[in-house]
Amino acid sequence: MQKYDYAGMKVLVMGLGLNGGGLESARYLAARGVELTVTDLRDETQLASSIEKLTDLPIRYVLGRHDMDDFRNADFVVKNPGVRTDSPYLKAAKRIETDISLFLAAFPQQKPRISAVTGTKGKSSTSSALHWVLCDANRLESRKTYLGGNIRVSPLSFIDDLEEGDDVVLELSSWQLGDLRGKNTLKPRAALLTPIMRDHLDSYGSMDLYIADKRLIYENQDENDVIVAEDDEWGRSFHHQSRGRPLLYSKMPLKEAVEGGWISGSEGPGLARYHGRIVEIVPEQPLVPGIHQKQNLLAAALALLDLGLEPDFIRDSLERFPGIEHRLEFFHETCGIRFYNDSAATIPEAAAAAIMAFNKPPVLVAGGTDKDLDFSPLAQAASGAKALILIAGTGTEKLKVLLDRGGIKYRGPFDSLEKVVNAALLEAVPGDTVVLSPGCTSFGMFLNEFDRGLKWKEAVRDYS
């Protein structure tokens, strides 16, 4: 792999953080001879765990504040994807990079095979399923497979281990894609777009601006690549714009001669029409329940078909796919009651889908902070839950108005997970399922959705 030469440059990493991107950027650049400064509005105590991992590298820290001169004097700034591009500090920068753009720039000639996944919901499940099957396939041929991006693993963490012929799966948020605008470095062999829903409108202001960043995933594709998207208005617009070969996925059978896949009934397998023949590529009963999970697996399976894997191999591998943490994750059972963690369900539609994922109505734990979303999909679906337990937050207050209007009963809102677990156990009996699927963002009571999921699991286990 070609090593891009940064030696002697002045570089500023904006946002060290605790989840890998800033830390790995700092490690990667410091090891390549740059004059490195790391700045973060959090202080040394809050960032201690990240700083400890960089003690062997020559890094200057500016913590608890930002210094405008650091931004003006840097040859380039590496930003965290969560930092808004209209930041006055970034406006002072000569050039802006991210850990994703550094990764993509590192091998302009001989690249690994890249598959990229974006969308609103299902990104992590789809990218993880894709990675799972590629690991199975590549293990037989002594090739390696890596997963990184928005899934809390910076691709810079494995960049030095990459060899020609390896596979890389990148999960990319709209912000990570937006940060690549104009760089022309992302050209995925397979681009997958999971279902599009209203999200992040508090930051973007409109769906058109949100979707414009999503579209960057296929901007540089050509006829040698494939684009997999849903058979809906958004998906068809993606296929129309992309130069890649189109494959559609749907919960319903596709029209004759349309290549792609569909779910054969709510309890059936996932089928594909590919090169004129119909094959089974998703098992009838994956380990994670629900038709939405089957749809995620179907999108991954279609990409895998185009990457050259055999249908039977794909289906058999997906049958063993265990799912991922914080996405309808089964983690505990006590007194015949099964507990699930779906903390990554941060929009109302995702929580509504969790209710429908189970054969028997679950006890649903929902609520949290609002991000300018419409809660009617969750309010409408809530009647399908056995009981509803609410976590306190601004989003919960909006949801309560709709629930009261519809005559739907609930317990809470509660300001601690201990109280939530107690309320859930008052509703559940042996044979029931209790699922945390908030439909809201996590800020307020929690650091992020991952912190929320971990604390939910801890509270359940401590109580029982």
C-alpha cells in the first residue's frame, strides 16, 4: 500500500473524542512525522482514556478550548464528523480532512475492494452482515476483511495491515459522506443505501440537503460497480443518478425482468432475481427477528451476489449472522422474560419497527431527547405493544401528546433506568419480551446511544 507523505506538515486534529476517529487520526499522523496538535473542548480529565493511548507519541494538546491561531497556521485540520462545517474555526482552516478522507487518500493506485453502506436506519446491521459473509468467504482464500467507519471503528486503525485483494466495508453517515464532497476519493465497488427516513433535520434543515450528502456514496461509481437501493422513490432516484449497475430490494415481489430481491412473505426467505434466474439468498429465520432485519440482510446479500459469491453460500452464512450490539440485541433472560437492547433506534420509525419485529407484542421502553422529528409513526405503532414504558426527555413530551390523544396508556416518564426496569417488570410475565427501542436521541441522560444501551443492559442485569 502506498504511504501518503505528510512529513513536516503542521496538522491539527479537532476533536480527540472517546470513540476512535480523532484518536486514530492522531496516532496515524503522529507516526508519519507531522507536527501535530490535538484540540478538544473537553478537558484532560474527560479525555484521559484517549490521551493515555497516545502517550508514546509527540503530540501538543490544547484542551478545554480552541485557539483560532492553531486553525489558521495548520496545513490542514482533521475534523470529527460531528463538528458542523459552518464552525468559525473550520472556516479559518486552509484545508479540512477526516479519518475517512485520510484513509481513502492513502492508496490512490492499488486499493482494497471497498463496499460502502449508508442510509437512515439499518446501516450497521447491513454493513455488519456484509462483513460477516465476506469474512466467511475470504477465510477460505486467506484474504482479510475489515469493517470501519460510522460503526465506531476508524479505518485508520487497520490501514497498515491492508494488502491487495483484501475487502473493506465502510459504514458511512451522511456527515462522513458530506465531508468527502469534492475530494473524489470514494469509489465503492458496491454501494448500498438502506431505507431513507426523516432524520437529522435539526442539523440539515431539509430532506433535500440530508439526501444530497447520501448521494455522494455513488458519485464516482461507473458501470463496473453496483448500487443496491430500495424500490421506492428515493431508491429509484439513486439508481437513476448512479452510473453503477442497479439492484433493487423490496418487501414485495419485484416486477418481471427487474433485477434485485424481495422478501417472500413475512415468514419467508429472501429471494433474488439476478442474471435472469431466481435464487434464495436470505434464510427464513435469521437469528435477529423482524422483516426489517430480513430487508437489511437482503440488501447485503444482493451486493454479495454482484461481488461474485454463490447464493447458497450467502444464505448459509447469513443464517449464522448473530446481529450486532444495540440493534435488537438479545442480552438477558430472567423468570422467562427476554430482554432486548435496541438503543440504536433513534428515530420513531425504528422504534415502531421494533414493535412489529416480534411475533408476540412486546413491552416497549421508549422516549428520550427530540431532534425535530415527527413521532406519529411511533404513536400509531404503540397500540401494538403489550405495554409502553417512557424514559423522560423532550421527545417523550411530544410523544405523550400523541399518545394521550389516541388514548394509549403508558407508565412514566421515568428519570432513571432503574425505575424503567421496575415498571417493565410490573407489566411483563413469563414468555414476554421487553425491548428498549427509544425512537429518540440519547443526549440528556446519556452520552450517546451506545452509552444508553450499555446502561440499559447493566440496569436490567443488576435488577434481576
